[in-house]
Amino acid sequence: MLRQLCARLPHAIPKEDSMSKALRCADVVGSCDFVAKGESEQEILTQAAEHARAAHNISEITPEVAEKVRAAIRDEAA
């Protein structure tokens, strides 16, 4: 019976190899303690862009900054 329930709700069973992602703003700009966490790079980038606007008055993300942010995203054990 448990297997039948699990088969119907595969998203409810955590995968051992499942990795969440994190970005520490300090890895990009230095002295900031903001950490973005999410399940995808897109989630992290969205949070990072909102944080950049609110905390650092950055209204436009250049391709160079975007690449630096992407490079700083790390996988974390879920």
C-alpha cells in the first residue's frame, strides 16, 4: 500500500541525489551576507536580481555580472 501511495506522489519522496542550489552574495560582491536558495538556477537568478536591486541599487545586470553570479551558484545537499 505504501508503494502505491508513493507511486502516485513521486514528488513527495525526496531523492537521495537531489541537490538544492545556493548563491552567497559575498562570493560575488564581497561584504554581503545575503544567501539565495532554490531548486533551479533560474530561481537563484531571480532572487539575486531582486536582491541586487533592493540592497545594492543595481538596476541593470550586465552579461559579465550575470556570468559571475552563475559561476558562484553552488549545489547543496538537500
